[in-house]
Amino acid sequence: MNPSWPRRGVYAITPDESDDARLLARVDTVLGAGAAWLQYRNKAADPAARERQARALLPLCRRFGVPLIVNDDWRLAAAIGADGAHLGEDDGELAAARAALGAQAILGASCYDRIELAQAAVAAGADYVAFGAFFPSPTKPQARRAAPALLQAAAALDVPRVAIGGITPDNARPLVAAGADLLAVISGVFDAPDPAAATRAYAALYQTPYSPQDAPHAHE
């Protein structure tokens, strides 16, 4: 992973947006408010639309100095020259993605609620590991639930740890305290009444000191 990319902050994930101009405007707002990374994700679009939207997002990310990660599809990431790809358990081999994208690309892996998946992902070349859902998520209501202790356990892997799933500025502090380097959010920013203010609220969690009540309890 390029060492110039930030390792902490807001990891904004795009919503399923069919209107290209609206997508770009919504992303522009969130990046302008300080999101550190952007993941392009659209489960509703066909392949041609996904490629068109991903290509359109790339210069916007470049303008803000934010890496563009493509969800699920490392081949699309390679085709458009994106900064990396994020793979779930059914999205192909991390090693193949690394070979195609090169050493400087950001390669992430969904590890759900299992530390052994994170260990295997890092061994296969992942630059970061993502755990969740930590809270009920409107995007994936049936997602497996993870505990903050996973973030603590993954510290030994020495890669950024991403938390995802129903995260809000109000419930995120225990995750940051447990070691979440990046907070991955979709509806938390893009469906917020004021997406810029929501982005800044998440980012502020990395700018204020922890207090004892923020730390996760051992039973969580």
C-alpha cells in the first residue's frame, strides 16, 4: 500500500445511485468534508454502469487526494486504474488481485466476525482487514455481528483495521478506542440530513482523546 495514503479516518462507501451526476455531487460533498478513503460500491448497477461510474469517480478522488477502492471487482479496479480493491469471501483470490493490481495498490478483505480470516487475508497480501457488522445495518440487515474485541485482537497483524456496520458518530467511539483505524459508512454519511456535517462528526472521533468510558468492555 502506498505509504502516502492516510491510515485513519472516514472510509466512505458509495450508495446504490443510478444517476451519475447525483453520485458525483454526493461524493464531492463527502470528500470535501474530509473523508479519508472512498470505496465505489453499487450492487444495483450493471457492469457497464459500474465501469462508467467508477471511471467518473477517479478524477474526483484524485482532486481530493483520496484513494479510490473498488468493491468486489479487482478486474474493474485494474481496468480503470483505481487505487485498489476490496474483496469479500466470494469475490476471488486475494493473491490473484495482488498480482494484477501491483504492490502499490490497496487491497482489503472482509473478515466479518473471524480473526482467522484476517490472519489468512494478511498472509495472502491484504493491506487492511475489515470487521463487522458491529451494529444493525440498513445496508445488510442480516450481516454477521462482530465484537470490538476483534479489533483489539487484530492489532498484532499490523495493518489498518476497518470497522463497518451500522456505525454512527454516537456509537463509534468504543470501536475507535478498540483500534478501528477507519470507520466504513454508507448510510451514515450519504443518507444523513447533512452529509458534510456527518462526515466531520465521524472524522472528529480521531481528533479527540479517549476517555475510560469509551473503551470496550471485556465481555463485548
